[in-house]
Amino acid sequence: MFRFVTEIDKERRILLSGRLHKDNVAASAGLRALLSTSAEHEVPLEVWALDGDGTLVGGLSGRTWAYWLHVDLLWVDAPHRGSGLGGRLLGEAERTARTERGCTRSRLETWDFQAPGFYRKQGYEEIGRVADYPPGVTEFILSKEL
């Protein structure tokens, strides 16, 4: 007999994460190989574009793990779109991930109305898509060799 609980519980989430990690490492030679390397832990990577007044005009927020860069957020203020700023932000994140963190690949997700064309121009290739996520939208999963 089991009792199911749908409450938010930080302690249980930490316990769950630890148990899953332990099982995953036991089951995967690839994950075991990461242990005690610089790529074992997820590390935030952020790049900011500020104008002369220090105002945020663009930025990228992501993380590196397992020799991969994962781009979570990339935004450029409307007046600066089309100026190459987005490509420069992405390029700086890729450079940092490659040269300072040993990353060999990058991945990201973007919606059909956002920037799949932009990322393709930056050398990313579609490796998957999820239709109707959220309803009426297609999510693209893209990746690039660094």
C-alpha cells in the first residue's frame, strides 16, 4: 500500500535527486568517467551586453556540464536586434565554454516563433522537436559542435 503526496518538499527533492544520481552513476560508465573531472558539476555561464550607461541591452544565461554548454536564455533588446549582438553573445559563451571549460558541444531549445533561424545561421543543427509544447507552439532542440 502506498500513499501519494503532491506537496512541495525540498528535503524529499534533495533525497530523490541524490538517489537518482547514485543509481545513474552506477548504471553509466560515461557518468562515472565524469567523476572528479572539471565537468562533473554544473557551472553557470553568463554573458551580458551593457550600453554606455550600464543598461542591459542583451544577455545569455546558461551552464556547462559534462563538456557541454547548455544555453538556457538569450535575449537582445529590440533596438539592437539584427545588429549582430546576439551572435556575439552566443559566440562569447561558446568561446568561454570551449577554451575555459573544455566543452566540445553546445545545445539549446527555442520555440518556432523565437529564433530557430538565427541559431541555424550560427551553425546549430536541429536534433529534435516537440510539437504543441506549449499548445500551438513547436519547440526545437538544436546542437552544435564547438
